[in-house]
Amino acid sequence: MNVSDHIKEIEHAADGRNTGRDAVVLESWRRCLDTYQLDPAKAREAVIVSETRLREHRQRSEDLVHIARSALEGLYRQVAEQNYVLLLSDRQGVTVEFLGDPSFNNNLRKAGLYLGSEWSEPRAGTCAVGACIATGEALTIHQTDHFDVTHTPLSCTAAPVYDTQCVLAAVLDISLLSSPILKTSQNMARHLVSSTVRRIELANLMASSRHDLVLRFAGAPEFLDIDPEAALSVDGAGRITGMTHGAARFLAASRGLDWRRSEDILGQRVEEFFEADLDELASHTRSSLPQDRQIMVKGGAVLYAHAIEPQQSRSGIALTRSKPRTTISRIGESGLAVQNLQRKVAKLAPSRLPILLQGETGTGKEHLARIIHDASGLSGRFVTVNCAAIPEQLIESELFGYLPGAFTGALPKGRKGLVEEADGGTLFLDEIGDMPLTAQSRLLRVLAEGEVLPVGGSTPQKVDFRVISASHRPLSEMVRARDFREDLYYRLNAAVMTLPPLREREDFPWLLDRTLEKHGAPDRPLALSNAARVALVHHRWPGNIRELDNTIAFAAALCDDGLITVDDLPEHLIFTSVTPAIDDGDSDLRALLAACNGNISEAARRIGVDRTTLHRRMRKLGISKPH
């Protein structure tokens, strides 16, 4: 097909005429014309981004490329003899990994089949990578399917790579500079690319789900243990935490959902999709034959399952207990404030920037600091220093250590300080606002010079650590009042994260359930009566998460058979949260009883408490039982 015929066909397609092209090609042509305002008569040379931009794109994709490398090399070995080149593009369409014959480098670079080439539709017109990004589907753009005439000699086949949350992460493409005329000649190429993507997604899920049960699935038992078709991860509470996009498709199909709306699947319990509970699914390990691991999917489909136990466990928590789904998901579940924290942690944790955590007492600042450390990749320890708990006269020796004989009462062998203990890891300075000014000066020197001088010593020791500090006091105001060193303040607050108080957290029900799981036991899980849950939800929580934790620990010790009722809660909590309308005196309670014709059960239901609680409140206010 010559250039003028190609342009004319695109114009005909724009007018709605039938050209015989695949629907995916026609839709892409229309996007190029209507959305991107591209001119099919204007040829475009392939775009290779600058070295600086390429380095940025490759750094963002470094983890995925590392996980995918062996699969990419395996695919290339299969197709190299047919003169294919392999491109892995990020979600912006920039090629971040390239495998091809070096003897064709000049021709490949000129055609855009090279490292750093940009294949987004707005830039290159209809092409396999760009159309794959736009549709999220595996496809082939063959020769004159391309919008731009400079690309019509090429035949390109691509498939999308999704992350564990079913968000498009990359596109894998294999391309030919020239190929047979028939598009069907590339059917095998599409099969190879899709199979490789499936293995990459599975490897990525396994790498990111070390603390979760992983379930792998196949439609036939023969391939279950060697080449599964899909996989998902499940936490200890039976909730889905991640999946390959093959798993998203069959889970969505079982419930009539759109698989692209991953929020309808992630976080749901496995029983919503399978005719089996967590324990039954977890039993399908290699200890039994593949043909004996059959499970039913809601909707009638039959699959075979392979369960892989968590590779790592935390604190010996049993599988039936709730465990962290991913490091960052331990922050919380929903709400704008929590989502902003998760986004900041994801971006900042791998860096070495000092982070200052601000928030009311009990909001979980140390918990967040540990999450940042766990997500940082640092191999050293997480060392906590409670600046408010160490006596002023001991804080320097605790932080910086001391030599033998440095002072009266010193240990004969001296002592390594907490700063040195944190070498290679994270030093968490809790309640940094309570650190004395003299110690602030010494700490500033350590941060500035990367050296620590023990008390009584003359030779400094090199240290390398990440510092996270926290305070419930507003440090900026303390700086203005000269109660905190300004130069240290700016050393500590390269990044600031503010934790919301518990009363403002939209994910309070999630936090409540996690706390119940924490204080329950495998043989005695905790549950709440409706009235008790109402009481907890409406309480103001001045002590925040710490108060919630203490409350559930108290109630767990009192309750019978694991069911926490209102009577098991601290009394001050019941009447400040559940019954604010009758807390100021007896007139409101009398009015309530009158409105219920003296029916105490009805009155208790209206305010969400048990009858015994209402009786106790009546006795406290001196109200006798109505006749």
C-alpha cells in the first residue's frame, strides 16, 4: 500500500466507512485524529528521549525490570532467531529495557525499536505499545495498521503488565523491522508475549506478598504447579490483598463485576468469590496431588489451586490471625488523610531524607516510623529513643555512648550509644521536643558530620543512619519561643508527615477490627455487640489509638466467650460516647423513658445501649424504674 492509499483509508475510517481493519485499530486511528489531532500525511521520526529523561524513567521502573529480567531474557532467546527485538516500556510508553541484535542497532534506533524510544499514541500514533496502554489488552499492530507511514514496515505485538493492585505498570512488546504480509503470522508472537507477562506478574506478586498466603490457579491440574494461569494473595483475615490481572478477570466474572475496578475485589474476603473459606484454600498445598486440589468459583467455574504459605511471618502470628498485607497498607485503609500518608511513605521511605512526624499523643507515630523503616530497604536496626523518658543527666551517654571510666558508675567496658546502634538502619527520636538544648547541640553535630563522639572519648566514630523524629508538640512554635534549636529543626524536617487524630480517621472501623484481632486469640476471636460497637464509634478518643488499644485490652479481659458488650467497656466511655443526650442530668433520660411509655428495653434500643447499662445510669441519676 502506498502512502496516499494509506492516508485515504484512514480518512475513510474517520468517516465511519468499513475498511476491514480490526476494531482496536479503527478506534486507535480515531483517537489519533480526534483526540490527539495527528495528521496522517505528516511523517514523524521516531522519538528517543534524552539520557536524563531515560535515566529517570529507568529508575522508576528499576524494581519491575529486576523482577522481570529472567523472563525477558527467556522470551528473547525464543524469538531472537526470527529477528524480533524486545522492548519493555513503562506506562508512559518510554522503553526502559531493550533486547536486540547489536548488528542492527542503527536501523533499530532509526525505527524507534531502541532503548529510550517513546511509543505513546499522542507521540507515535497507532502502535502496539500505545494502543496497549490505551486499551489495557494484548494486541498486534501489523504494518499498515500503524497510523504513521514511517512505521508501516513494522509488525509489533504487545501485552500489558499489571501490578499487584491491577494498575497498568508496563507494556511488553516484541517487534520486527519487516515481516510476512499476513497479520495472522503474529498469533504465536501474541501467545508468547502474553505468557511471559503472566509469569512476570506472578513473580511480582510473589515478591511483594511474602507475609501473605499466595494462591495460584490453573484450569487443569497438569499445569498447576509448573505454569499457573493466575494468582492472588490473601492476608490472615482472609482478605484479598493482591492479584495478577488474570485472577482479577476470573474473580470479576464470577460476580458480574468489571475486572478493571480492582477496588471491588481487593480487600474483599475470599468467601465472596469461592465456595471455600480461607482454611480450606490454605490446605491446597503440594502435600496433596494437583487433581485433589479442586475448588469451585462462585458462578460455577472449576479451578485447581496451589497454596503457598507466607515466606516470612512476623512475631510468630498464626495464619488465621490478621497479618500486614503490604508494608504501606499497615498505615490504614481509607480516607484522604491516610491515602496522603501512604503516598508520602511510598515516595519518601526509600530515600534517606530525615522525616518529622507530628500528631497528637497516641496517634501511632512510632508505628508509622517502623513502617517507613520497613519500607526503606535499610538492613540495619530500628532503634527507638524516647527523649522524654531518659533523665537529662543521662541522655548524652545513652545517645552517644561512653568510654570506660568516663564517669562515676560507668560500666567497666564502657557502652555503645543508641546512635551507634542505629548505624546502617533508622534512629527514631520519639518526643524530640522534650530533648534538652545541650543534647540538641550534640545531636546536631552528629547529623551534620556523620560522626559520634562517646562521652569521655577523643576519637569520633563514623555513623550512617536515617533519622525519623516525632513530637506531639508543635516544633515550629517551640523554635519561635527559643525552646528548640532552629538549626536542628531544619535538619529534622526535610519531610513532615502529620498523623490525624483517631476521631478524624475515616477508617476507624478498620482500625477497630485490627485491634480486636490483636487482642483476640486463634481459639478465642473477639467480637462486639451492636451496642458496644456504637459506643466505640461515637467516643471522641482523646487518647487516640493508644486509648483504643487499652480499651479493647480491658474489655477482652472482662468479656465472656469473646463477645464484648457495653458492660465490658470502661464506664466513662459508655456515657460520653453513646448517651451524650442524657449525660448532663436526668431530665433527658426521664423524657426518653416517658416517650417510651416506661419501656426500658425500647429506651435502651433508641440510644444503642444494653438494658443493664440503662438501669445502671438510672440508678446513678436516682431515677426509679417506671411503673
